[in-house]
Amino acid sequence: MDDEQWAADKVAAGTPEAMARMTLTTFQAAREGRLAGVHHLPAGLLGREPRSAADQIAYDGRR
């Protein structure tokens, strides 16, 4: 399904168009790899390297 059809389906199901389009931009960014980058700032703020989502889930499971 293309992006426009996805957004149209969400609007038809009752999602406000602005919300559907905002959500779509997040999906587009993920598909294009724009959410995969790593920045040095979190390590400086945390005082350690940040954990991945998978590491965090595994860590929480050990508590």
C-alpha cells in the first residue's frame, strides 16, 4: 500500500487527517533510516553509552 492510500484509510477510519499525516511522516522517516542515527549527546548526559531498546528490555527483565 502506498503512503497516500495508507493515510486515506486512516482518515476514513476516523483518524483526523493531520494526525494521520504526522504519523505517516514518522513511518517514512523510519523507512528511510533517518531514525537509526546515533548522536554523542546522550552518552554525555547519561555518563555512559545509551542502551538499545533490546538491551533495555533485557535489562528490565533481569530486575
